[in-house]
Amino acid sequence: MEETAKKKTKVFIVDDDKFLLGMYSLKFSNNGYDVDTTVGSLPALEKLRAGATPDIILLDIIMPHMDGLELLKTIRDEKLVPSATVIMLTNQSQSSDIERAKELAVDGYIVKASTIPSEVMQEVEKIHQAKTSKSA
């Protein structure tokens, strides 16, 4: 078992869809990740402001009160978890959303509708590895 390779990477999943949160949470947990989730942007922001330090943040875009891109902008503006790998995990595939995400220095962009959970996990691992090997 390659348990030494993963020092329980912390994944923080923010979505307003409880079913998807549960599904992705299970997928990552079963693969040795330490998973935290919140339903929506506002509670996510509270957790981050309170000192949560995830290694990876997965954000949906379409959420009530504050969308994922607004949340990301706030995270950047307030310099919350600057070293975290931030990935948009959304059904929004419009180029305007992708552009805004890039402007906010997002590390990856995954469209949920065209990706099954195991592919999402592989993609997240790939993006996170690329980012951490750059900063190492």
C-alpha cells in the first residue's frame, strides 16, 4: 500500500447540491483524502476565515447568495489559503465563466456533466500534483 505518498491531503468541496457533495465526498474519502464539505459559498467562507486550511478546494459556480467565482475572488482578495489548489467543478462550460476563473488564477476547471467521479478525482490529483511540483 502506498500510504506514505499521501499525507492525508485535505479536500474542501463547496457545492449547493447535497447529493453531489455526498458522492464526491465518498469518492475522495475512499481514496485516502481528508474531506470537508459545505453547502454553499457563505458557510465555506466562514470556515476559511475561521482558519480551515485545505490543500485542495473544489468550487461549484452556480450557488445561491454568492457564486463560486465570487467566492474565489473573496478568497483571493482576503488571501485565504494562498497555497491551496483551487479547481472549479461545475456544469458551467461557457467561455466567459472559464475566462473569469482564469483571471482569478484558478488551477483547474472541470465540467461535471462530462466527467464521472473517478475521472474528477484523477483530474484533481493531476492538477494538484502539477501545482505542488511547481512550488516545490
